[in-house]
Amino acid sequence: MSRLRLFPLPSVLFPGMPLTLNVFEERYRTLVAECVESGEPFGVVLIREGPEVGGDAVPYSTGTTARIVSVQPAGEGRLTLTARGVRRFRITALHHDRPYLSADVEYPVDEAADVPEMLLAETRARLQQLQRLRHTIANEYQRQIETPETPGALADAIGGAAHGLVQPRELQRLLDTLEVKRRLERAAEVLASLITATHQQAAAVVAQRWASPDRRN
């Protein structure tokens, strides 16, 4: 059991996922300063209810620790923070004795299960397909696309790829799932909807490029 500083957000952070925050509240500037001084991570949790700014938000019980990569001043007392998700935690008790929310947490481990090789291979290939479609939309050179090898990490990567495109509560269900086969199955369902939407977007972007006067000339 350990104590963890919490940063409630309206979004879900997954292990391995990058995070950028614009920190402006005094209590969270204090949190960041303490984490930098101690070298400790903070915890990101999805807000279940309550306001994001001011007051005390009530978080979901499962979150992800975030390791600070850099902190830069952004003027007017604001900070731009970059961090990366590290590992899941589960809240066992909340505390309100500091300017920010903190909690006693435990760190659950993935529950082992036999994952069919076909499910793993197909999901990895579909994540690569999604990444290629996104490169097409951005008109970027498609470098070699790497995906995680383990089922749990692959599912988390899909959760990160769905950030801002899938309802946070649906992603929270994915974060809550410790049994890796079930997590990968749920991630594959999320991935299927992402590919459908992204394929349509890519087709429209490519058609627009071909129809542009510069392309015709």
C-alpha cells in the first residue's frame, strides 16, 4: 500500500500513453512541484462526478500512474507538463488532507489467461492498419509500424489510440479489465469502430487531394 497524489481528469490515461497537461490551478502546481522534487509519479483518474476545476471531483477507483518527463513555464503562472503513463493502480482510500486529492493505492497485476494467437495477431495487424490510415490522413511517410508484443500492452495501446474518439466511460471499462484476454477482446471491439471511422476519413482526405487544382496540374 502506498500514498499517491491524484490528478482527476475528464479522460483516461493508459500505461505507455503520453500525456500533456496545461496546469493552472495552484493546488496542481503544488502537486507538480512536489512530484518533481521527490521524483515520484502522480496518479491520473477519470472523473466520475463533480467539477474538473475547483471543488473536489469524485474519481473512478482505477487509474494510471504518470511519470513526469518535463515541466515548462507557460506564462501567467501556468505550466505545460508532459508525462507518460506507467502502470495501473486501484484506490483503496481517498484523502482530503492536502490541497489536492490523494489516495492510498494498490497496484494490481494482470490476470493471466490463454490468449489465442489468432486474436493477438489479428488485433496487432488491425492496430497497424489504423496507424497507416492516420499516416495517410496526415500525409506522412509511413515508417515501420511497431506494436506491443504482449496482449495486455497491446490492449492498452489501443486504448491510448482511442483517446478523444471513444467515450471516456468505455475506455474506463478497458482500464478496469485485468484479465488480459477479456481486455484484448474489448480493445479489439474499440479498434473495429475506430478503423471504420478512420477509413472513411482517410478516403475523404485522399479524394480531396486528388481533386485539388495542384494535383490536377
